[in-house]
Amino acid sequence: MSLLSFERQFSNLKLNTRGGGEKSPHKVAMLLAVIELIAAEVITENKIFFNEKLKEVFTKNFNALAKESDRNNPHLPFFHLRSSGFWHHHLKPGKASSYAELATASGAGILAENIAFAYLDDELFELLGNGVARELLKTSLHKNLTDQDRNQLLDVGKGWDWLQCEVTVQDYFLMLNKELVGQKYSKAEHRRALLSKLKNRSEGSIEFKHQNISAVLVEMGQPYIQGYKPAFNYQQQLKQVVLAHLAAHPSVIDSIAQAADSLGPELPTQIDWASVFDSEIPERISSIQELARQYLARKTNFCERERNNRQLGERGEAFVIEFERYRLNQAGRADLAKEVEWSSSSRGDGLGYDVRSFNTDRDEELFIEVKTTSSGKYQPFFISDNEVAFSNACAQHYSLYRVYDFKQQARIYQLPGAVDQYVHLQPQSYKASFS
């Protein structure tokens, strides 16, 4: 669904009617209360409890809308909004049968007995995290919007409005899904097709917006389209559109998980080793940004899944060993090439590095930590405390090799010396002990 699909649903709620055909404001007041509590970050996850705060804010909105004959009964819309299609009830254990027999809620006690909390469609919950979307949906609760009203709410001057971002994000994920499964497609054809849907936008501006989407995904620890280098100066609204899309399309999450867990095709027997090394490191190696709100009901961290994909890691290490042997042979040091050691395989994982090689200019050992991804150059990676400590202690003899685009045309860039001089490190786990 899209923002405008939810707008239509909000504009056409099944409202109870009083004598004379006047419509009851209860459902409108309840949804306005929920929107207000999300905006105030009182509701921070997709669980709506029938508590005193909800009833308090409902009453405020209800009093502003109610006629003299209306009664302040918040339990009724909390129950009957289930007919909307986007409002759902999470039942208490063992209450499925009794709940199924309910045609209405005679009082708050019925809710307390049967319902743990209400929740929205995941996509709708994401949309309500955005101010523009909230205002549009709030207005649609009061009346059916005309095109002029809608355009006025969505207009952000020369910037990209929500609907333009939405259609561009949809197109991006069409391409990404194809890339994840190894299906060929044309980026140029996709851009040209978008021109007819985006007024006053050029191919160049569409391409840059796709790069912005790459940046959003990289910062979330997700794979991105490798031909669209991340452009990190993006509008905050764009991230919310991406989150809404992921919430509405759980199949995308499944595709990401499958891509992270898979190994892809075997590397070709003939590799042009001269073209493998990439001398330019990313100008910005992103850290994974934790989201303040609990957005997605289903989350897959691509980077973490890849870290746990042991076979992918082993293949990356084997690739680096072959590259090191090639490099040393090219330097005229066949003697050293024979001594390259796969240390993590022969001596264990706790060394702080994976491969022992050599610096030919100093005839010294070179300890290499290998991080492998099937995604692009800008994909963040995980590194342990032990690995960071070793990179600091042995900085003169240490290098991290980042193997990227591993399933297509594997390449390597190098971070020599202490890792923390290149990247921002975030703690991801804790050691639990009894003491």
C-alpha cells in the first residue's frame, strides 16, 4: 500500500450514525489520539494499550468533535476500529474463542479481559512517524481531501515530496531485488521510466535520489545497489519512506536474509588478479545507525547475517590468500609467497587476524584481518574487540582487507594500521558474567 491508499481508508471509515444521519466521532477521535501519541513519542513501538494516557488524549479529541448527544466511550472505537482493515487486536492467551463471539465491547472490562493491545499495519505505523504523512492522515479523518488540499499538504517547494520519494523507493527496490538474485536489468531504463511519473525531475536528479536511498540502506546495515554509490546528505523523510516500504513488503526482508546467507556462484578459476586491488578506500565508511523508534516488526541486519555466514567468510579468506601469493610473486618474492599462512584455519579464530603474509619492502610479517561482503564497497562491517585491540597493538604490521562485491567481481581495498583511524566503532554486544 501507499500513503494515499491509507488516506483513502482514513477518509472512508465505517462510522456509526446517530438519528438524523450525523456520524459518530469516536473512531476519528481514537485515531487522532494515537497519531498524537506517536508524534509525542509516547507510543514508540507498534503496540497501542488501552490505558489512562490513551483515554486522556482520546477525551481531548472527542470533546472537540462531539455533539451533546455523544457519549465518551473510548472502549467502543478501540474495539470497532478492527473493521477498518488496518487496526488489529493482539489477544490475551486463551481468549481467541471468547473474542470471536464478541460483536461489540459493552465496557472497558471486555477489552481488559480479551485484548492485550491493538496494533496497526506495520507500514501505517512507519508512515505515522513522519510529520507530513501525519498531517495528511489527520486531515483525511475530518473530511475527504480534494486534490488541491492534498497537494498543498504534500508540497515542500522544490524538494521531493513524499509521493515522489515513494515511487522512487519502489523503483529502487525493484532493481535491488533483481540484483540480489543475480537478474540483469538496466538502470538507465528504470530512470527513463520514472521520468513520466516524476514531474520536473531530470535523470540526473533521479540517479542522485537513488544514491540517497543507497546511503539510507547502508546506514541501516542493509545491502544496496552497487552501481549507486551512497550519497549521505539525504532528507530525513526519505529514510521514513524506505522504512514504510520495508514494513509493507516483508518479502524484501526475506530476499535480504537469503542473500546474506547464500554463497553465490563459485569464483572463476581464471581471475585477473592485477585488477583485484582497489587503491582508493571509501571516503566514508559508515557505521550502522540504530533506530530510536522500534520501526520494523521484522528486521534483518544484512551485515550481521553476513558476519555469521561462516562459509562466506572462509571463501573470502581463501581469496585473500591467493591474492597475497599473487602479489608476492609479482614482487619477485616467490619464497615469501610459499609461506603465506591461513592462520585462522590452522591456528584458530582468536588471534586477532586471519592471514599471515609479508611486507616486501621491509621483509616483515603482515597480519591481515579479512572482512567479506557480497555487497558493495561502502557496506559497513563488524569487527570484534579482540580484532580492534590487535590492530592497535600491531599497527605497523597489520592491515584489514575488505573483500567486496564477492559474488560478482570480487575486489579488495586495504586499511593499513589501526582500524579505528578509519571507522567509527559502535559497541554491539556485552559480555555477561556472574560476579
